Amino acid sequence: MKPNQYVTRRRFLATSIAASAAVLLSGCGFRLRGTEAMPQLPTLSIEGNDNSALAQQLRTRLKQLGTEVVSGATWRVTLGTPSLQERHIGSGGRASREHELTLSTTLSVQQRETNAYALNNATLSTSTQIRVSDDDLLNREALFQEAEQTLTRQLAQRIIERLTNLEAMQ
């Protein structure tokens, strides 16, 4: 086989494999997240623990999505106090440990006019695992702070996803 034919054959095989994968994935209902616009949420008010980092992140993210956040809105979103729990996983190596961090909060969604709950005290949480060296205290604190900020963003996104899936708000 000539070298030119070898390159052509490899290119043909790569193209046909990619095309086959695309057809198979589209046939099973696969789609990338974020390809469709998020549904528009009604005007919301954030109550409860509204000064936490989670409430601030949620407020910022809702405004980025075009949702108006004002006090006295038709829908009342009540956030509980966020709780960060740390759990040690395994025995770890020499002065290095695996930690699981879980951030959770309660969420209630209530229509102001009728006081009817669309969601009542649902617990939402998100978690991550990090490996931290107990010898490096400065880096340890920075890793925990970074993980907590990431968890806060993820939990705010999970709350928004839960709000968009509530039929009563549509």
C-alpha cells in the first residue's frame, strides 16, 4: 500500500467513526446541556437567609438569566441557612487526606397571593472531594475556600434548575 493511500484510508475511517457516533448519540436522545435557553422565571423575592454567600450567588445568577429579583414579588423563595459538612474519607497517606465536602440548604417556594407552596422545605445539596495535605496549612485553607466557593456556585445552579422545573410557576 502506498503512503498516500494509508493517509486517505485513516482519514476516511476517522470521519466515518465520528459520523457514526453522532448518528448513534442523536438516535438515543443525547443532547448537550445548555443548548436550549432556560425558561423565563417570573419575578422572585429571596427571603430567609438572604445575606449568605449562597443567596448572593443565587441573586447574581438569576439576574444574569434575566429574572427580576425584588422584595414583594409574586413568588417567594425562602432559603434556609447553608450548611457545610466535612467528612474524612479513608486513612490517607502521609499527612495527606481525602475530604468530602457537602453544602446543603432547604428551599421553599410560595406564591404570595394564595400562600400556596409549590415547594416546601426541600433539601438540596451538592458535594465534592478534595485531597489536602495537613502539613501545608496555608494551601489547606485556600483549597477549602475554593471548594466552598465552587459548591456555592453549584448549589445556586441546582436551585435555579429546580425552580425552572416547577410546573406551578410556569
